[in-house]
Amino acid sequence: MKADKEASGQGHPSGRNHLHGRVMNSSGARLLGTLVLNLVIPIAQVIGGIYAHSMALISDATHNFSDFAAVLIAYIAYLIGKKGASVRNTFGYRRIEVFAALLNVLILIAAAAFIIYEALDRFRHPEAVMGSVVIVMAGIGILGNGLSAWLLYRDSTSSLNIRGAFLHMVGDLFTSVAVLVSGVILIFKPWYWVDPFLSLLIVIFILKNCWSILKEATGILMNATPKGVDIQKIKDYLEQIPEVCGVHYLHVWSLSSSSIAFSCHVQVRDQPVSSTEALFRKIRDGLFDRFGIDHPILQFETEQCGNGAMLCEMSCTQKNSG
């Protein structure tokens, strides 16, 4: 006997979905506010950077312009992600945030390449920099980027899309602080090499953020086991439930950065399908409470299928089908 059951949205999973809805609604307003800030700030910084002959300030402005594009992409992804499931996209559109994050990584890499090119040129041909103007423009950047980061922080823990935009803002905040320090130094010392040197440090920080986002986004697209989820612990938990005779063929993957799916075969004693309803609810609630899994798909069966291994051996399936 086999019976497939999928989470119906009752109980805890439903509460999680309502919470996600509230997060999504707040995200839109916060993204819009951040979008405006990241258009005004870089325009002012570019004007100030050209006037002060500061490559660090122009680098900061370039990063801020990339952040404007990043937040715009994040906002578009947010709007698309609000669409529900369809016949063609049965899981909905929430994974669009992963593609938005990857696109933002490409934008950041392009900005980093521009900064490196300009900084190396400035090392070869140093120019006098007006420290006082740099300090004022960097101060504006600190205020704007700090406010932007604060707006996005709350939602960054539940969405890779928002997290990507948030990391942009944090990067810009530190960048503006570095530019401010260079302005202070240049007031007292004519160390014009400090300006392009700080630009290269900014690039290192940008690329570090790119790598962290790229790793997480790739993991989601590869249906990798989410970070912090131990599949062996899930198996041990399920097998200690008295009504469960055994579990095998476990899969855990991310539907999006805020939703975890799980599927497995659950071996039980021979019984009517209706008798597994209570066990399904018990397992569903336990998976959510203990592991944050909000989309469980369980296949109940009375006999162990295949080789009964914890992981599904796709190669054996392909061989048998051939």
C-alpha cells in the first residue's frame, strides 16, 4: 500500500505562510524607500568626487549606483514573487529572488572591475585630492547607506533577495566610512596613494559579499540540503516515532530562501489510508517545529522499496528503467 500526502497548509505551516505574507508586504515599502535613497546619494557623490578629484569617492558612488540597480532588481523580483502558483509553475515564483540575487552579483563584479581599472590608473597618475569635500560627501553616504541598511535589515533574514540588497547597503556603509577616513588623512598628509588604495580594499569587500551570495544562490538552484539542516537528524527523529517502522529516500531542498521542502518514504504497518492522516499531521508539525520544514511530502508504504537507503540512488533507477 502506498499513499502520498502533502502539507495542506493547516496548523503551523499556515502560520508560517501568514508570517511570510507580512514580511513580503513590509519588504515592498522598505525596498522603495531604499531605492530613492540610492538614486540621490550616488548622484551627489559623483559630483563631489569629480570636483574633489577623489577616486575613492567616485568608487563609492559607482558602488552606490550598482546598489540602485540591485535594489531595483530586488523590487521587481519582489513583485514577481508575490504571484501565486500556476499550472506551469506549480511552486509559484518565489525562486525568482535567487535569479535576482545572481544578477546583482554580476552587477557588483562589473562595478568592482571598473573600480580596479580606475584605481590602478590613479596609482600611475596620482592627483591631488580635496580632503574636506571628500569628508562631506562620505558623511552623506554614511547617513544614506546606514538608513538604507536599517530599512532592509528586518527582512534580510528571511529573503535571499532582500539579503543581497542589504549586503550592498552594508558594503556601501563601510565603504563610505573608509572614504571618510581617507579624507581626514588627506587634510593633514598629501598621501594621495591612500585614495586608490582604499578603492582596492572596497573591491575586496565587494567580492567577498558576491561570493557569499553566489554560494547560497547556487545551493538553492542545485536543490542542495539547506545550510543548518542535518538530514541524518531528520531521519533519526522520524524513526523514533512509534507509528513509523522506517524511513528512506530522504530529500531536503529550498523552494526559496524562506521555504524548505522535504520528501521521503515512510514505512508503516498495513492499514487504511485514512488511518495515516493523524500520523501525517504529527510528522508535519514536528518537521516544522524542529527543522523549519514547511513543505513536507510523505509517501506512506507498508513495504520497504528499492534498497531502503537514506538517499535515493538515481543511478539505480536509471539503470532499471533502461
